[in-house]
Amino acid sequence: MAAVLISASLFSRFESRRGLKPEKWPHWLSVESLQEWAYACWREPGSQEGWHYACTSVLPYESQDYVYTIDSMDALVRYIAEEHAALLLKYRPVIINYVADSKPALRAV
């Protein structure tokens, strides 16, 4: 789950069609290895697919980060972790299992 969130945060800023990389963030080449690690954790082995190219934003919440200076990998990871903490305070991950049985049931998380 952490890898999915990390790749989503980086995608929206660096790879999205509307990607608006904050001026005070590192260049893409500096964070590309983190993005590749995150993709490798959740993509199918051998696949080059990540988020669909037509997506503009893949998270329901993103921090407004245009005022923060991210000048190290520690600062980047800390900032993304804080963004994910705020995201998880507002939203809950849901897993949907599709089965042939048509008797729906809700389960507490």
C-alpha cells in the first residue's frame, strides 16, 4: 500500500498530463529511482505499466506543496508521508472482491 501511495504522489507531480511539479522540488531525475522502486512493488513482474497516461490525479487528496522546499530524499519522503497521513485521515482504503454470489455484505475495517 505504501508503494502505491508513493507512486501516486509522484505521478501526479511528475508524470501526469497536468503534472505541476513544484518549483522547489528536486528534478525528476532525482526522484525517478524512488518512483521505479514503488512501481516495482505493485506492478506485475516485467510490466512497464503504472498509472494510466490519461489520469490527471490519482489521489483524492494532495497537499498544497508549492511553498515547501524539498532539498533531500529525507525531506521528500517525510513530505510524502505527511501527505499520506492526511489522506488516510479523510479516506479509507477499500477492497472490493467480485464473486459470483450476489449476496452483498459489509465488513468493518
